[in-house]
Amino acid sequence: MLSIFLTATGADQAVGMGLVGFSLLLFTYYTIWVIILPFVDSDHVAHQYFLQREYSVILPGIAALILLLSVGTFIGVVTWKNRKPKKVD
């Protein structure tokens, strides 16, 4: 019975691989942008493929804020729906 819940369909595997590929691409882009690019001359052609350095702090900050707001909203909604009415004696 447990094996029913552990098997993934082909669509689930494709979505999972897509998410892993996207995460790997995003991690590689950000690593090159933040760690390697500051050591490359500013007139090098590689700089045209990356945003300005200020965005390397702003974008993850916005993403973290959205994540925290989403998690907080989810917890608030679940808590609100699961509260029990007070018994009147």
C-alpha cells in the first residue's frame, strides 16, 4: 500500500526535473553574476548578459519578502479556518 504513494508518474518526474534544471540554471547564473563577474573587466562582453550589481541584493530580498509573506498568509489562513468556536454553557 505504501508503494502507491511513493511512485511518481511521468508527468511528476518531468515537472521535478524541470524544477531541478531551472534551479540549477538560476544558481549558476547568480553565482557567476555575484562571485565571478566582479573580477572581470567592466568592458568585457560578458557584462551585457547580466543585470547591474545592485540587483544582486534587491532581487533576492524581494523574493525573500514574498516568500515570508506567502508563508505567513498561509499559516494565518490555516489557523483562522481551524479555530473552534467557544462553547456557551
